[in-house]
Amino acid sequence: MRLIAAAGHDLRTPMTRMRLRAEFFDDDEREFWLKDIDELDRIADSAIRLVREEVSDDSRQPVRIDRMVQEVVREIRDLGHDAAVAEAAPATALAMPLALKRAVRNLAVNAATHGGGVRVTVKAAPDSVRVIFEDDGPGIPEPMIHRVFEPFFRVDEARRKFHPGAGLGLAISREIIAKNGGTLEIANRPEGGLRQVVVLPGAQAEA
């Protein structure tokens, strides 16, 4: 992952030169060049964030996961995504709040973007907190589902036309969740769509 971050960092200088040169192109050609450069920018940023999450030493503190989920759902709904909170039981976990919110947002946006909408459920148990993201999209072919956490993995490269990105969102999310003592599992729903399940240690269990 450090190699990925180094490559992302080293891409900065040539991308800056490419952006400057693109300004001299005709309008139509400039638009295509800048679109590709913007995608390279996103890939570089995601690569660097991936390693920052791996080495982050942010302190963990009690976090109301239900409130965090409600806030994230409001944010992505404001961006035009179809998102809803199906259930949000009061639940507290010891976590790094900023990093964990990034992971929750990544998972919600992933479901909303590729699944046509997302429903989020928060469930509390005496020793754990469970956050479930469900959508009604096409899911992931079973032979490929074990690869979803690979950096830069995309189910269908053609999706870049409609949903540009680096393919690092799930890798970053799992890294963050693991650093918070939790797990992330992804499976196809029997009735169709995808289910992403985050399990975090409850604050009482951590204590």
C-alpha cells in the first residue's frame, strides 16, 4: 500500500504539466484531456488516503453510530442520491470519528451509486454495533465477489463512463473499519442487490 501511495504522490508533477499543456488545446479536445486528468487526480488522492488510513493514529472515542449514519444519509441525499435510514437504534462504539465517518460515507455512496439507492440500518447488541447497507442493484457476480477489496478493482470497467472513480473506496473503508476493531463483509442479497455489513465493537465491550 505504501508503493501505491508513492505512485499516487509521484503522479502529481506530470499531471500538473499535462493540465497546463491541455490549456493550449482546442475547446473540445481540452475537455477530454481535462476529464482524464481529473480521473487521474482522483486515483492519486485515493491511493494516498488509503495509506494515510493505514498509518493513522487518531484517538478512539465514544461515537454515536446511529447519529453518524443519519448525518451521512442526509449528506448524500443532498447530493442527489436516493438514501434512507431504515432503522437506527441508539448505538455507541469506540472509534476514530472522522475516519469512520469516511468509511460509512464510502459504503453508502457505493450502494447508492451502483445499486440505485441505499437503505441503512443500525442495530445495537450488548457487545457490538452492526451497520447494514442494502441496495436493489445488480449485485456482484459470485466468482468476482472475493475481489471487491482489491485496490483498483472494478466489476465492470465500462462503469467508469457513468461512475468515475479509482476503485479504492472499499479498500479504504475496510482499512478504516479494521483499525477501529471491526469487520466489513459484502454479500449478494438472495432477493437481489448487495448487502454490506459493518460490525464494530460496542463501547461497553471495548471497556
